[in-house]
Amino acid sequence: MDSYLKDLTLSLYERRHLATHVPVRDCSSAQFQPAPKECHVNVDKWCLLNPAHKPVRGWLVIDMTALGHFRFVAHSVVQAEDGHRFDVTPQQSFVKHPFLEDEEMEEVYLLRNSGRNLIFIHHFL
């Protein structure tokens, strides 16, 4: 792992206590059919259909201390005009993990994650 990713994982690990649970909302309709495991695309489509809403990019925080690490999974949610956040992506897991907003601007997050093909990263304890 290069130094940039080491710094990123350390930063996420140090901020993990700021993660919050974001409720999943079934927003399916004739115009919007979100797909599992396509959170970034789902959020982009939702926000195009609902211009008062904005995407929030970040990470799901998965505590795997029993295995000696934390996993951070790239994820996107929606922020409504009133500031409340919700997740439009159908969940396939029974366990709900807290969401940690990324510190970078959206453009930097998207470029960094797509350029490095970041789906998840680990911080080893």
C-alpha cells in the first residue's frame, strides 16, 4: 500500500467515531429503480431527479477488530434540502454499518476512488 492510501486509511480510522447510521429509504418508483451495489450511480440518478438533494460521498465503517482490522467501504448517500441524510441503495446485508463522510470535495473523492479503483480499504490494528 502506498503512503497516500496509508494516510487515507489512518485518517478514516482516526475519524471512525464520527460515523453515523444513515437510514435506508425505499425510493423505488417508475422513474427510479436503484440497484444493489451501485450506490454512487443510484445517488447520482436520485439527485438528478431531485435537484434540491445532493450526494454525500464517504465510507461505511465495518469494525472487524476480531480479525485485526477495520474495513472502510466506499459509499454514497443523499442529503435532502433539510439536511437529513438517507440511503437510496437497496441493502443486501442484515447488519447496518455507520457512514463516515469523506473529507475531500466530491470531485476529489470520485477521481481518487475511480483512479485507484477503490471499493474498500483496510486499516490494520
